[in-house]
Amino acid sequence: MDILVINPGSTSTKISVFKDKDELMEKTIRHSSKELSKFENITKQQDFRYDIIKKTLKENDYLEDQLDAVVGRGGLLHPLEGGTYLVNEDMIDDLKSGKYGEHASNLGGVLAYKFSNDLNIPAYIVDPVVVDEMEDVARISGNPLFERISIFHALNQKEVCRLAAKKINKSYEKGNFIVAHLGGGISVGLHKNGRVIDVNNALDGEGPFTPERAGSLPAGDLARLCFSGKFDLNEVKKLIKGQGGLVAYLGTNDGREVIKDIEKGDAKALLIYKAMAYQIAKEIGSLAPVVSGKIDAIVLSGGLAYDEDYLIPWIEEMVSYISPLIVFPGEKEMQALAAGALRVLNNKEGVKYYKK
């Protein structure tokens, strides 16, 4: 099976062609601000990006009629259970309208659908960011005015969890795993029998602080700050996401820069970086009791997982009593998208259908 994978970003479009699980080609197409400035919104970029993808395939001597399927990065839709979804008109209407928010990833399904119609092949999305499999008890916040919600790195978390399960000869659908994606945002999820039954809101409200997000803050102090008259709503939101975490303490969101400072003897950098590991470990530990401590593996991924000298050993020291650690550094989004489509094409998993 030849599968085209499309992963749009705000200023780039990543594409890959997979033959089954083998990647035949991979390209990151950069888009200048001048090129994108002519479009009033993300949806209007559809034809521009579509033509560039077709041109890139041709330049790399790949014939479109060889494709058996196309899969795009899932965008902002209503909450869904995990899986591979056939792109249909209901999905396209919600992605194009921005009903649930505008994001570059919305173009993933839109572009896949255009290839689908032109080439008469199926189009899919896999495990979008809105995957919600939380159990009802996990949604309770402590006040009925607030409900805990599921927004996390679903695509990468599920893929690395499947890889970890295979590594220990365990079925993903029959095991218990804690997965921490360690990037600009950090999400820590409990995967039970193939479903993510509890996870922190990695976007803007819960869990450990990250390179640029503040994570959970003392509620009383945050409330007082909001009414202090010193900050408006947008400024408070930036303190929580964008100007929190390592940025707030150390002025950088780059873990590599923090490590350089640590190795120069910077005591503050050491303390803050260690505190981030401490909070990640606490978040991991908080999920173990949900399954009575029966965890088959703890899985770490994301860009920060490349740090074998500081962050990963610190986390391992604190949580290895729960279960062994398995580390997959970086992200595996393109592989995950292709694998999700392939499971459906090979009848190893049923396709799902989106309804408004």
C-alpha cells in the first residue's frame, strides 16, 4: 500500500509517502510569510498548498496514480474517541468553518479529501488532538462550573504506546501504560486497554510546567492576580501559555540552552530544570493508583526525551519503582498517521465515521 501523509503546520507542510511501514520519501515544504499573507484565513490556503504538494511529488519522481490512500493530520473537531476516521463531508464542513477553532492542522483533512476526490482513493485522519476517552470520574474538577477536558498529544502518545507494547510483547488493547509526551507542551496520559482514560489538559491548564507553559498554578494566587488590575485576560493567558515555565524562569524555551547553563555551573538553571522533572514525575505517579499500580510500562517521548544526561535520568529515578521506562525521543507523527491508515486498509482495525 502506498500512502501519502500530509501534516500541515502554520508555516510549513510536511509530506511523506509510505509503502506499508517504509517511508519512501519525506519533504518539509516551507512557506514564507509573504506567500501566506495573501490568504485571509487558513482554509483559503487549500489550493496553494495542494498545488505545492503535487509539484513536490512530481519533482521527486513520484506518480500520484501509485497512491492507494491519503491521510492528513486531524484538526479541531468535536471530541472523538481515538482511531482512524474516513474524511467525509460532515468533517470537511466543520474543518473549513472553524467551528471548533482555526488551526493549520485543519488543512490536513481538507487536503487529504481533495486528493481523495481527484484520485478516487480513500482519505483518513488519525487520532486528532481532540481525542477524548476520559472516564466520567476523571472529568470531575472539584467545582461544577469547571470540567476537566481532554486535549493532548493523542497521535504521538498512541503511536509510541503501541511501539512500547510491541517491545514488551504486550497488546496495546490489553495493557496499562503511562505515556508522557515531553515537548513545548507536556501531556501525561493513562492508557488502559487501548483508551486514554485520564490525561492532563496539555494546552493551557493542568499538569507539570513545560518549556513555555505554566502548568497547574496555585488557584488562590492566580485568582488574586486576575483581579489585581495589573493584567488583562490576554496577558494572563500568555503567562499561562507562551510565557510560562522555563521561559518565565530562565528566559528560554530550549532545553538544550538550559543544559548548557547547567554545565557552566548555573545553580538557578539546575533548580528549575530539576523542578520540571520533579513535576513530570509527580504527574506520572498520580496516575498509577487509578489502575492499582498495575502499569506495564512508562513511556517517554517528545523533544525533551533526547536529554539522556539530566531530565530522563531524574524522572527515571523517581518513577522506576512503578514500572520500567521505555524512551522514544522526538515525535513520530508521520509514522503514526501512515500506521493508522494501514491498520484500516489491512482490516486490522475498523474505520470510524465522523458525524456533526
